[in-house]
Amino acid sequence: MTIVANKTEPIIYELSAPGREGAALPECDVPLTPLPKNTRQDLDLPEVSEVDVVRHFTRLSQKNYCVDLGIYPLGSCTMKYNPKINEEAVKLPGFTTVHPYQDVDDVQGALQLMYELQTMLGEICGLPGVTLQPAAGAQGELAGILIIHAYHKARGETHRKKVLVPDSAHGTNPATSSMSGYQVVQVKSDARGNVDLDELRKLANEETVGLMITNPNTLGLFEEHIREVCQVIHDVGGLVYGDGANLNALVGIVKPGDLGIDILHSNLHKTFSVPHGGGGPGAGAVMVRKDLAQFLPGPIVVKKGKRYEFAMPRKSIGRVKSFYGNFLALVRAYVYVRTIGKENLARVAEDSVINANYLLARLKEVYYAPFGNRVCKHEFVLNGTPFVEKYGVRTLDIAKRIQDYGFYPPTIYFPLTVPECLMIEPTETQSKESLDEFADALLQIAEEARTNPDVLKNAPHTAPVTRLDEVKAAREPVLRYKRQ
Ligand SMILES: Cc1ncc(COP(=O)(O)O)c(C=O)c1O
């Protein structure tokens, strides 16, 4: 591959020329009054023409990599293509102009949408109680743990203090448990990447609040003994919280409720194609088994005859967000399910799994795949340690180099249980050609690591900025241009 040297493009201040303007105003026909202090004239603004401004912002917009440009293989984040019909729907005035204080009789359509989305999610997950309030997966987890707390309290079992969390769970699972005031007890995985059942049996007891399990787990593996795992927890009176952020691998095929999961969140901004990234508004709907619905955060939408209303569940843990959740995110998720059709959702899961396994098969001879002997679900992990040992090349270098090939890098150094980890999730929205382009690039990079490791260590070569002090960039970002 030809390495294109970094080309520094002009910053708008560098295009500035005294007196150049973007607008020609008519001759002033009123007396001139000096502007008050600290207005535009005192600011150090660039003096540029309209075309300079347009080119500047167009250039900036093109620096942004996005799902509309190519594969975004960020494992555990399900960066799937976001269908444009979702955006058409959210632009409908009936959705954009509703106000949360409007009388429910004036917004029956919006409530109907929420009610139908609740029903669809309940059916998809096999857990009929649904709240759409949480704004993110992690907030759904908090709501879930608070529901578990309310459940034990209602049974007078306040002595329970420990939440079991497998070491293959997402980091938000132990974080949520400990934020809720519980002790986190880690459960080890076995050699096949499943929860170690013997260890789980030893740890589960009358102090157990429940288990928080990510399935498929962060290794991209389906928990092979999920029913037994749930049984162990139920036998000691605990509840099982399923982290459903990876529902993309199961949707339409497996109902988590049928596996023994009692409570589950789904990141609608992953499985159900709501755009995310950059901290935008998400939606972390929570689904529960029937007897737990009384504890759900509310208000939720109920139907009385032909009329939709908001209602607070009888023993609700309260609100976890103002009003009714991120409504337009819910509209997008609803449109996604309706356009695909509930009966076709299984194709989403099948294709996401096929795509991940195809990539794994193409890469596992060259990159070390610690669980390459198993069929993965929607994502898989690679261990970059052999590259460190043989060529002094780290996973970070591989991830930086992939940018020179025009791709967004995979998730790296997560999960923590896999050293030098690369975590790849292609999603179902990639064609075979785009999977091949990505695999070819990674294989070429592996060859470069062998023959010319420095090209990786100094990558990226095509980005406006190359290696940053990433901690400093996050903690002390310099967001303002300063003239020299
Ligand atoms: C497995 C898993 N669980 C939970 C979360 C948290 O979801 P959110 O980022 O919406 O809070 C994520 C997000 O990356 C995840 O991948």
C-alpha cells in the first residue's frame, strides 16, 4: 500500500486576509453607532470569504469516519448501518412537535407508538413487562438492579448483599452493582469461555442478590450453560440480570426470557439501529418477567379500551429519567422493527453471526484467536501478544495502521481478560466484499508487522494528527485554535 504523507490542510485562521468578508451588505442608511465593547470586532475572528467558510466546514465534515462511509468494526458497540427511513420518520411533524406536557388525548399516536414498541420488545425478549424510560444501556442496568433490590425488599430479604458477575461481563455490570451499594463477586470463566459452573455453585448462596450476565459475553461467545447458570441463581433465591447489549446475535431467534433471564436491557441504539456514538441520545429499554413488572420505572404506556394512557407501575422504583425516555430514539427503533418485520428479525441475528464467523475464519490463521475453536456470535476477540513477542508491534499499532487503509479500528484492549485484545464486530450490514476488504487489510498489516514493523509503530500516516498523548488529549483537550 502506498503511504500518503500527512498533508496539513489550512485552518480557517490561516486563510484569513484583512478586510475579506463573506457577505456584501448594502450601504448603511442610518447613523453609525459604535458597537459595545466585547462584541465581534474585539474577537480574534478570521476574515474569510463565503467559499472559504464552506470549504473549511466541508473539509472538516469529511474527516469524520462514520457508518455511512464504511465498516465500523467496533466490538461491543454494534455500529450497524442506520436506515435512512428512520430519519424520515422522526422528521414527521407529529413526532418533532409533541411536548411532554401535552394532554394525552392530543398525543394518542405517540403513545400508541410507545405502547406497540413496549409490546414488540416484550415479545422479542420473552419478558412482557417493559419500560422505555432509561436513556442508555448502563442506565437500564441501574434500573434493573434497583428492581432486583425492590423485589428482595418486598420479600423481606434485605440481608442479600452480593451480586455475582462473570469476568467476561461488560464493565458496566460490576460498576452498576457497586454503584447500587452491593458487593461485586467475580465469577471466573472456564477454558471454553463460559461461566465456570463449579465456581458459580460455590459462590451462590443466601447472600446472593443475583447475577449480572452479558450473553453473548464480551468474548463474543454464547453462554453454553445459560439455563444451568440461571437455575443455580434461582435455587438460592437470586434473580438473573441479562445485559442485552449483545442482543443483535440473538434477536428473533432466542428469547432471553426463555433461557431463565429475569430482567434484561436492550440498547435500542445498537440492536435496533438508533444512531449512537459521540454521547448522543440513546435508549436502554428494560424488559422483565411478569411478576416484576410492578417494580418497573415509569411512567409506562397502558391501553384502556381504545385509549392509551401513562401509568406508574404499582410498586415502581420511580422515574429514572425525566418524562418518557428519549422519544425520537424510540421512534427510530419502532420504525426499524416495523420495516424489517418481526418475523424477519432472525435474519439480522443470522447475518451478524455469519459475518463475524466469516471474518474470524479469514483472520484466525494469522492473528491468534483464543476462542477460534468455537463458533462465535456477532463478534470475536483476537489476542495480539504474538505480534508483541515476535515483532515488537502492539495491538495499538495495528489499530493505528488500519486507519491508513481507510477503516475505523476495532475495539482494542477490551475485554481485559484477553491480553493485547482486538475485538471485532462487523454487524450484519456489511457485504462480503466489504468484509473481504477489511480482512485483506488486516492480513496485509500482519505481513507489514513481519517485514516493516516501523510502518505500524509510526502509523497512522494519513491522518491530520498521528500519535497523540491519548490521556492528555482526553483530560486536557485543546479545543481552541490559538494564533501563533
Ligand atoms: C455489553 C455492553 N453492556 C452495556 C453497555 C453500556 O451501554 P450504554 O453505552 O448504552 O450505556 C455496553 C456499551 O458499550 C455494552 O457493550
